[in-house]
Amino acid sequence: MFQHIWVQQFPAMHPRLHLVLRLKGKRTEIGEHSVQIRLLDEQSVEILGGNGSVTFAEPPAGVTEIEAGAILVFDVPFPRGGTYRFEITIDGEQKAAVPVTVAQLPPGSGPPER
């Protein structure tokens, strides 16, 4: 797990960034729920976003908590350095924010020349 990304230059594209979610709920929350994920920059401008849904099935007898997992893969554009955040919203209510900082590598610290 990381929260900082180094890039060669801006604008940059991070290929195959993985966002792993574990959604938990109570037995009373069985059914379908809307999920929204947005990547925002420091000014809360949306860089990337998407909507979907998750369905919690009825758990076995005696189980009171339910959960669902998701691994999302994005090719993420970063127009400039700074602090970004993934906002996760469930049924219209923000449930989490995951910060990510992005910076340019210092001169001479890139991958070796071939």
C-alpha cells in the first residue's frame, strides 16, 4: 500500500493504479447500494470518477455483519503535482477519503539509462 507516487514529468499517467475497498454493513443493510468513487485534486476538481452498485446478500443465520470486497483498477491521469484524494460515497453519503500525493522525481533520480 502506498500514498505517494513519483513521476518523471507532468502531466503524468499512472498505469494500473489499484484501489482496494472492503465495504461492511449490518444485517439490516441487505440489498443493493449505490457506490460512487471520485478522484479529486487539491481544489476538489474531479479528475476521474465512476458509479456502480454493490449488493449485500443475506448472510447465514447468526451472522450479524455483512461485507463485500472490490479491487478497482484505473489508468490515472495526474495533470500536476500535489495532493489528490479518492472519495468513496455509499448511497449518497461520503464514507471514506484516501489521500494520494504526487511529485516529480528530482533530476538524476530516474530509472537507469539503457
